[in-house]
Amino acid sequence: MRVKVLRRHAWWLLPLLAAALVALIGTRLVALGVHERAEQLRRAAQAAVLRHAQLIEAELAALAVAAQREHGGATGGTRSSPGVSQTTAAAPERGTFSMSADGAVLAAAPTDGAIANAIAAEWAPHLQRAAPLSCLSRSATAVDGSW
């Protein structure tokens, strides 16, 4: 009896098995393709992040060199008590000031001294906890900030 039923339905069983096999293989190929594409996108994102990190490090190094050049003699001046140092260097532009690594204001425009001191007081605890950046030279002591 089984042979008779099998022969009667045999004309559609083989195409059904072939379709199921094609569906399984197709599913596997799609899954592999998605995985491969995700890996390619991950590698591209990592390359982009590394490129941008190098650009940022170069910019920070240039800023550190400029700050060191601009305020080379700023650390030799006498610091006034809560605030802005009096140096022989030219006064910075309005809206900018320089800080030392310990959070002291090195130079600020005469009209911006109070604001510079307030910002430096806010940043001082963060500067003491922060690890030094690897891209900055150890001789760079001034960091420029602007608001």
C-alpha cells in the first residue's frame, strides 16, 4: 500500500525536496553574505576611526606646539593671587586665555580675567584627574581655551 501511495505522489515529492534544499542553501548564503558585509563595514569603520584619531592627534600636537611657542615665557612670570599671571608676553585676544597643567590661568585679556578664573576653577579638578595625552610633548605646559 505504501508503495502505491508513494508512486501516486512521487511526481511532486522530488520537486518539493529540491525546493526545500534550494531554500535552505539560499538562507545560508544570505546569512553568510550579511555576516561578510557586516565584517567589511566594521573594518571600514575602524579604518575611519583610526584616520580621524590621527588627524585629531596631529591637530592637538600642533595646538600644543603653538601654545608652547606663544606662552614659552609665560611660566617665568609672577602669578597674582587667585588668578591671571602678569607676563611680558602680549595679552591674548579677547575671549581666549591660557591655563597651566595644574589649572592656573597663565594669561587672559584684561577684561576677561574674572571669566577665565571661573572657567579655570571649574576645570582644575578635571585637569588633576586626567591622564596626560600621549600626543602632547612633556615640555608643553600651556593649553589654550576659548569660549
